[in-house]
Amino acid sequence: MTRLTANVVKILRLLPRTALILTVLAAPVLAVPTMRADAGSTIEAPALRKSGVGFVLLVSLRRG
């Protein structure tokens, strides 16, 4: 087997592994759908209830 044939066989053996690695790395990027930036695509968290306990606790700790 000549040196050229050995190199070609080595490249052909590495080609499927390289294609598999590139597919695994590109899959998340290709899976994300393109979204338009409109008001309907924004997901917001519900507003938290403010109870004011933190300020009362701060004042009571400073006096104690």
C-alpha cells in the first residue's frame, strides 16, 4: 500500500466521526426556531408581592 493510499484510507476512516461530532455540535443551533421580536414572544414572571418585612427587620436589628 502506498503512502497516498494509506492517507486516503485514514481520511476516509475519520470522515464519519467528524461528521457525527459536527452534527452533535450543530443540532442545538439548528433546533432553535427563529422568533420574531414582537410583544407576544416575551414571557414575563408574575409580579412578586411586596410585604415590607425586610425594612422592619433591618430597623429592629439595628436597635437591638
